[in-house]
Amino acid sequence: MIGMMFNDMECKEFSYVLRKELDEMLFDLSDKRLDQNMRTSISKRYQTIFQMYARVAPPKELSKYVRDKRHSGER
């Protein structure tokens, strides 16, 4: 495991970048033109980014990005 230390401003920026990435992936997952392999790849990446975001986000903010198993893209 790699540890990193952020000051308050850097932590806010990191949180912002992660939120934007999560938003973009949610948008991509809503695109019905993508095939199942692409959806699965995006879903796996979403899980990784979500776990990173969970380390810096307050629970109320985090709940906006929780996906249930029906929408995970995995079968």
C-alpha cells in the first residue's frame, strides 16, 4: 500500500477530480450503445474509483455514488 499526505486544499481537489470521474463513468454506463464487455470494464473501474473516493468523502456525499448490484454491469 502506498500512503499519501494531502493538505486540506489538495484533499478537496482530489475529491473533486474523483467525483467528476465517477459522474463521467455513470454517464457512460447509461449509454445503451455500449456492449456488455465495455460496461463491465467501466463498472470495475467505477468500483476502484469509488473506493478511493470513499476514503475522503463524507458519508452523505458518498451515498450519491453508491450503485446497487442491479446496476453494476456484471452478470
